Amino acid sequence: MELRHLRYFVAVAEEGSLTVAAERRLFTAQPSLSRQLRDLELEVGAQLFIRSSRGVELTPAGRAFLDHARRALQAAAEAVAAARRAARPPKPSFSVGFLTGQEVEWLRHVTHVLRPQLRDIDFRVSSDFSPDIGEAIQRGDIDLGFCRLEPHPDVIYKVIAHEPILVFLPRDHPLAACSAIDVRDIDPTSFVGYSDTPHILRGIVDRYFRDRGVAMSPAQFLDGIATGISLVASTGGVTLLPAYVEPLLPRSVVCRPLTGNAPVIEVAAGYRGDNPSPVLRFFLDHIDQLIASRAGEAVSI
């Protein structure tokens, strides 16, 4: 009995037709397939199929044989995969986590810096809330994280950009006609506030409001950019978010700058100092290239 016999048997059992299995899955002639199945039945010593003009059905012996045939094919495939993995030493992995939405801004710059390394590494990308990115760096689950300055004892941060915080509001909102918005003109009850998750953004905005004697009375609270955009679009509310959110907006939502000295929020690349990854060392040696590339792009825009 050969593996091809098992493949033929499983294909016919799953298709319920010699013709369909031969033409669409096995790419062989039906008479040849029929001979292979007869040879298999002779070797097994039991009839596996009941043949009729409407197709084929499994006998009780065939149903018992099917599960074992599938497991045998799976085991053979795993054996081949294991041999190939052994023949090719695994690539070192390098994982990067982004504050959700920041991958739109920064991933292309990261891959540009790492271009000499990409062919030789297993490059992995994920996105999450900023506190979760900080924790993942601390645990060693990711090598590099783009997030806020989350307080973790073993994480080192390199500030790579300062983003302005903008006003986000519905396109048909009266304030959308303004080229810039005074925060004191925002209806306090329409403001979409922040949950505990974006705590750094919340702290910056709260200080900005206090400095200007503004008190908001939010009834809705966002925990991430997707929630914030949805709440603005669905409730007609207004909120403050970093500028990187702008490319992600639906047509119904727009953003405007704040008047005067608007607040900014830092974007940082975080990593553990004891991470021995040579790819991380290479990235850190070239991080100024990443900062300059993003800054030049921002100026040109």
C-alpha cells in the first residue's frame, strides 16, 4: 500500500464521485483511478465503496478506513515538513508591536531601516493598546514597541516623534467650518472622554483643559481610536485624538487643529536593554534614520 492509494481513496470518499475526484482533485483518468481503488480494496481485504450510477458511497469498512487514511496522510505531511525544517535552520524572529493605528505611520519606515535584515529574519507585526504594548515589551513578548512612554522598570524608550492633538468631529458639525477650533467652543456635554486605557492621552488632555479653565462633562468614553471614531460618527460628539488618526477617518468624520498652543503627545520606540537580539541592535544603530525619514515625510506633507 502506497500513500497515493490513500490519497485516491480519501479524494473519492470526500467527493462521492470517481469522475469529480479524478478530474478536479487528482488530475488523472477515471479508469486508472478505478484500478488503483480496486488494488487498494484487494490489499485491505474488504470492499470500501459501493458503486452506483449516482456515484460512490462508503461501506462500513470504508468509513472505518477513512479516519485512519486521513491520519496517515497527515502524519506523512508532518514528516515531510519536519524534514524540511531540519534541512533549513529556522530564521531568528523579530517582533514589533504598534499602538493600534500607528502601523499606518511607522511600519514602512521600520521595514525600510530593516531592509538589509528582512530576508534573514522571521518578521512579525502586531498591534494593541499602548499599555499592552508596554507590558509586552516588559515581558519580552516583543522585541520593539511603538507606543507611549508607559512606565515599566526594564523598558527603555527613545522618543521618535511629537504628534499634535487635534479635534475630531462630525463633518456636518457647526465647528467643522472653522479652520481651527478653540477648545472653549466645544459643548462640554458633547465631548467624548477617555476610559482608563488611553491614560497618557487622557492625562495630557486633562491638563490642557485645566490650564484653560475648561470642564467637560462627557457621557461617552473611548478606550481606543476605533471606539473614538465610532462614537464621534454615531453620537455627533467631539473628541481630541493624536494626528495619526486622521488617515483612518470615514468620510463622515473630520479633524481640525486647536487654536493657540495645542498639546502634543510623544511617540516612542520601546525595548528592553537586556534584549540580545542583533536585529534590535541594528535597528537602534539606525534609529536616527527612521526619525529623519518620518520627519522629512511630515514636512513634505
